[in-house]
Amino acid sequence: SPGYITMDGNIMMDGGGGTSTMPAAGSILIIGNVVNVSGNLNVSSYDGNDDGGGGRVAVHGDIIYIEKTINNIAAGYGGAGSVYLNSTSNLTTTTNITATGYYADGARVNMTSPLLIATGNYNVTAGVTTNGSIEINYTDCTNSLTTGSFIPVGSLVNNTVCAAAGDTTPPDINFTLMTPAN
């Protein structure tokens, strides 16, 4: 089985270099028991003149810690991609996650873990169409989400089911209209 993974550099699976249309971005898949990502993950399509869709990022592990940025940005009229973070024990993100594009209604950020600590900016804003969604799933209601920003307001789908007997109150969640710098 996979073991301890530390990723200090950047992984870039960007689409680019098309002559008449912009290729879509690629995918990043990271699987390990303990995953520590302190570099940037990019699956974007960069070219304002052409259309290219965002890619896919998936990180699976028992314990996951992610800082820096995850960018999944579509170019031109391209649609945004998805970011899926799945932990069986503890997921901590102090990152900025952006899944944006002209058509962002397909953009999805999904964070699933018994214990979830999300203190970054999570953005699924569309250029003109319906915004994407940010879905969180956890069972430990000692989670910390109050310093995280979920953009735009109304994009968060909170599927919390607290495991502690009698504890059914999810933690406070901060919504903001700001757009992060990434």
C-alpha cells in the first residue's frame, strides 16, 4: 500500500500551446497513507485567445495536509474542472483552491473527511453561467471552517452528519464575496 508522500515542488499539468484551439488541462492523482503537499498543483488552460477546459485534481489518503494553491482555471470560453480531496481520517487545507471558468457550472470542489480543517479560499465563480459547487462532507463536528472563505456565497453544499451523540450542530462557516488573488 502507498506510504508517506511529501510533495514540496510544483506539479503543472496545464493545457497550452494550441495553434487554433487551446487544449484542455491534464489531471493530477495523488494517493498515499499520509500526504503532505506544500507545493502548487496546477491543471489550468492558459490562453485568453482560445478555449480550453480545466483539468482534474484528486488527492486520496488517510491524513492529508495541503498548503499553497490548487489552480483549475479554464481559458476563454472553456469550462472549469474539478478538485476532489478525500481523507479517511484528517484533511487540513490552508490553501487557495480555484476552479473557475467562463462555464463554471461543472466546476466542483469536494472535500471529504471525518475531521476537516479548511482555512483557505475556495472559489468556483463562473464567468457568465451558473457558478460551480463546493461540497464538504465530515462527521467530526469539532471541525474548523470559520476562517475559510467559500466563494461565491451560496456555492457551499454542507453534507455534515455529526457522529457525536446529540451533537448535530455543524461549525460556523464564513462566506465572503471577495475573490482571492489566485
